[in-house]
Amino acid sequence: MSAQLGPGEQDRFATMLGWAIFVTFFILFFNIINLPRTPLGEREGMQLWHDSLGWVVGVLCLIRLYWFAAGPRPRPPEGMPEDSFSHSRAILFMLVLVFAVEFLIGIFYAWGEGRNLNFFGAVVPQLVETSETLRISTGYPHSALAFYYLMLFTIWLVLGWWQNRKYGAGWRRLFPGEKV
């Protein structure tokens, strides 16, 4: 199936998933930045958005992880060695994996805090007993993974810059789209 794809191109489903993850996470990122700066009594609306967008990003990332394995494998752009292309794809895979893991940890963190999750107003009931141990053991990794995906994103951008400079791979491939 990957023989149908031209060099440096990916299939339409992967492109749509990429854009959906990019746009949803971009909105969620502004929520992530502002949530801790909001006074405790005024966070309910922001928490609803955080939970809801987290669900969307998480589910999209789980689907994208499946598609990394099951979908057609893109070939490197013209002039780029397979090893260099595989390196950038591995970083992208890890970034999506971290988003998916953070989503799953976030669910348990919310339950550890003793609160129901929201999905655009629909309540997702608490399935695990509230406990301080659960809150701490999931809260710290949930926060730490945010710094980790920022690091991965930076490495991915630097590698993309280097690949563009060395192989002429193009900047457009760093954004969601049919170019990879």
C-alpha cells in the first residue's frame, strides 16, 4: 500500500488526523498555560475545556498510534536518506505516544482528585476510588510529561530545520499535511 504514496507524502487519513490533533492541541495548549494562573474558585469552566479537549486529543492520538502501525508507511522526501527520515518519524511517533499516555494518566489524576471528568458537559463518572496516593502518583507524571513533549517538539523542530538545510526537505513537512 505504501507503494501508492509518492516520496515525502502520506495518506489522507493520516493527514486529517494530523490536522485534527494539531488544531485541538493548539487550543488545549492555551488552556494549559492559563489554567494554573486562574484563581481556584474560577477554574470550573477552564477545567471543563481542559478535560474535553484532553479527551479529543487523547482519542485522536490513540487512533493515530494505531494508524502508525496499520496505515501505509510514507517514504522519505526526494534526497533524504531513509535513516534521517526514520529519525524524524520516530520523534513524531514518540510525541503522539506521549500525548496518548498523558491523556490516560490525566483520567486517573482527575479521579485521584475526586472529580468527575467532563466531555463538553457530559459527565464521565469516576470509576476509581479517590486517594491521595493516586492523585500524587498520576499528578506529577501528568505535569512532567508536558515538559517532555515540549522537549520532543523542540527536538523535532531542530531536526526538521537541519533536514531542510542539509537535504532540502522543505519546512512545509513539519506542519500537518500530505507532505512528510
